Amino acid sequence: MRTKVAIIGAGPAGLLLGQLLHKQGIETIIIERRSRDYVLGRIRAGVLEQATVELLEKAGVGERMHVEGLVHDGVEFCFDGDRHRFNFRSLIGRTVTVYGQTEVTRDLMQARDASGEVSLYEADGVTIHDFDTDKPKVRFVKDGIAQEIACDFIAGCDGYHGVCRASVPSGALTTFERVYPFGWLGLLVDRPPVADELLYARHERGFALCSMRSPTRSRYYVQVPSGEKVEDWPDERFWDELRWRVDAETADRLVTGPSIEKSIAALRSFVAEPLRFGRLFLAGDAAHIVPPTGAKGLNLAASDVGVLAEALTEYYHELSPAGIDGYSARVLSRVWKAERFSWWMTSILHTFPDTDAFGRRMQRTEFDYLIGSEAASKALAENYTGLPL
Ligand code: RFL
Ligand code: PHB
């Protein structure tokens, strides 16, 4: 087989890149190790920045998102029971859209099917070769048969545990990492959300988040120590813990029900540099991880491939390498700002094992400063709704 761009991974980064390139007439093959259903079954992010919404429109998959997505003008923070709403629309004239990653993935898979481009699911033992030459190759086993794809470029959209970053010679890569001593236990339930907008809560017992997927489906999270097991969290224990951590009015309004999904995600900050090695590019979680507190993971994946699609289009249509040469630096400057925001949100909203009385006052003072200063509120708003590229 031969193609122009071999895309490893059918998460949001790989699928969106495939669609953006298809719109430009650039042929791709997507190689994914899991099944379609497995990819669709993963419950992950829920908040789309304005720029992500625009990119999905550009990829031709905006229709259902505009009908079913919920436009939110702001979010609420709750510190030790005191609530404050940040109205992004009135602060800076921007909003976010609540539309689950599962739905984004479904829309992109449908568009890919309609495009006629090739996607290979359940590809085992994917390896990448010769990306330091102008004849890179991808090898894998599909249905028991060894296969090879020759291509011009490889896009590593295979997530944090993927094969692409791991294939870069170690001396060529610098990584930056912080692992947090806690995770998020998430629960999905078919009950109406407790409020119209997202509520981020900080409490002595730990962080909590009230989010949603639709007017009838809610997503809730509570901070748990690293190493915690989902089996130790029957639904009742989860609901009790959530009620503790939010204000009394929210706790009273909460409509509980049987969970339809429950899982624990570890929290990590991670950046690899650079993001291009000859004819291999890294994008999305393969390149960087943010803790979910700032709702940036999916949005960064989208903006990375937005830039990569432009760069590859410039290469094929204008015969200019300027875009691909500038890809890494352009993407990383935005990535680091999202890393900073996600780290900061995580720092002020979670309880850390070593947070002392001074640390607690600092967290509280961050909150008081945020609500008392229009400049600080605007800084929160511009970061949450997404910095420009
Ligand atoms: P993905 O979605 O991980 O997709 C990568 C794809 O590559 C495949 N793959 C391979 N394919 C072939 N060969 C290999 N060797 C391969 N290795 C891996 C995988 O099967 C997969 O299909 O990365 P992508 O596309 O970069 O998208 C990034 C987003 O998915 C991610 O940033 C967010 O979901 C992060 N994230 C969250 N972000 C938020 O903004 N809000 C959230 O609430 C939120 N919750 C989460 C999350 C990430 C989680 N992970 C990674 C475990 C919850 C979880 C549990
Ligand atoms: C979610 O709905 O899953 C969600 C929303 C906001 C976040 C993280 C996760 O910051």
C-alpha cells in the first residue's frame, strides 16, 4: 500500500487530521490498533473551545454539534462552599460548547466513511521506519497478515502510550513531566445536570466537578488519591463525597441515579520537544498531556492537527516546506500556555498531600483575587475559552 500521509491513531487528533487533509484532496490512511467500538466507548473530554468548534466546521462535521452541543457563556467556581460565576461572554465576548469527545469521534468516523479514505482498525504491532529519510514506512499485522504502507509523512496521533514518540531516538527528544499525587474518579449518569453550567469546586476533602453531556446526561468527578480502585467506589459513596464538596444548595439539587460508566484517570502534565523528526510529526496526546482541570486536552489535539493540516497543505499545494519546518515551534508555544493554565487550575482547585495552612490561604486568595479583579477574571476567561494560535 502507498499513501501521502500515514496517520497512526484514530482518536480525535488522527480522525480530524484525516478529515482536514481530505478536504484539501490529500490522501491519508489511518492505522488504529483498537476496534471502532472500543474507540467510541471511551468516555473522555466534554468542553470545546470556540477555535475547536470552528475547526470541526471546517472539517465538515459541525452539523450535529450545532444542533446538540450546549453553548455555555461561563462556568462557576465554588471555594469551600462560596460560589462565583465567571461570565465569559460578558467578560470577553467568547463562549465554550459542551459536546462530548465520544460525539466528536462519532461524527468524524462517519465523515471518514463517507469520504472513502481508508481506515484500518485492529492493526496489531504497528511499527514506524525510515522517517529520517524521504521514504518512511509503517508496518503492522492486520487479520494475521503482515502489511507495509509506504508514505511521504507519518502523523503520530497515537496518544500518550503510542508507538510514534517511543520510536524517536532518545537523544533527539526532551521531555518535561509532572505527575500529580491524585486522580479523578468520573461518573456518567442519565440524570439532568445539577446546574446549567459547569461547576468547579475546591474543598478540604478535595476537588469536585459537575459537568454534563446533554440536558439529560451528567458527568461528575471527584479527586481521589493515586492508587484508588473504582471497585471501592460504589455509586452511593461517590454521591456522598460529591455532596460534601459542593455548596449546600447544589448538594440539595443534585439528582442521582445508577452510573452508566465509572473510571479513574491519573493526572499528569507532560510535554515532548520537538514535535517533528524528519518526516514524523507528533500531535495531540502523543506530544503532550495536560491535567483535565482546564478542559484543554481535546482542544490542544484539535489545534495541533489544525496547524499540521495547514502545513501539509502548503507542502503539497504550494510546494513550500515553510509550514512543516515551523510546525513544532508554532504548536509548542501554544501548548506551553495551555500547560501553564491547566497546571494553575489544578494547583488552586485540588488538595495536595503537602498543602499546609499557608498553601490553603494562597488557594483561597487566588479565588478572592479572581472574583475581585476584572483583569484576573478576563485572564481566566481568555485561557478557558482558548488562547489564539
Ligand atoms: P487519543 O484519544 O488517546 O487517541 C490515540 C489513538 O491512538 C491509538 N493508538 C494506536 N494506534 C495504533 N498503534 C499504536 N501503537 C497505538 N497506540 C495508541 C489509541 O487506541 C487511540 O485510539 O489521543 P488524541 O487523538 O491525541 O486525543 C487527545 C484526547 O483524547 C485527550 O487529550 C483527552 O481526552 C484528555 N482527557 C480529557 N481531556 C479533557 O479536556 N477533558 C477530560 O475530561 C478528559 N478526560 C482524558 C480524560 C484522557 C483520558 N485518558 C488518556 C486515559 C479521561 C481519560 C481517561
Ligand atoms: C467533562 O465534562 O468531562 C469535563 C469538563 C471539564 C473539564 C474536564 C472534564 O475541565
